[in-house]
Amino acid sequence: MPIGSHFIQAFRVASRGLAAQRASLGAATENLANAGVSAKADGQTYRQKRAVQSVQPNIESRFSRMLSRFSGVARTTDQGHLPTPALPHTAN
């Protein structure tokens, strides 16, 4: 798989995540906007909306295969990435 296709796949994954978050925020926004409403214009009571998300099996397996291919690739670290020393404890 060429390097460019990895970037395209990353953008696809990111766009799916953003779409899921947009659906969740849309449902939350409508629920907040209708919090004080006891009935809609047609007389039915307002029901809380929920964004339901699911995983497509073939996408999950492709991700698992790609993750296993790249696991263990980074075997060294930059000294700047090492943990910093703990901050001194202050008495309350």
C-alpha cells in the first residue's frame, strides 16, 4: 500500500469520527432546545433523541490488521519524550 493511501485512510477514519460526534452533538442540541417542551406541535410528547453508533465488522478487522502490522515499529525514543521528574509535593 503506498504511503499516500495511508494518509487517505487516516482522513477517512477521522471523518467518520467527526460525523459520529456531529450526530451526538446534534441529538444533544435538540434535547437541550426541547427540554422545556411537554408536547410537539402535533400534540405528541417530545421524546429524547440519542445518537446510536455501530461498528461495521469489516472496518474493525481491517483496523486490527493494520494495527498489528505497525505494532513494535518504534523501538527507540527521543530523549525529549522521556517522563519528566515529579513536581515537588506541597503541604496543604
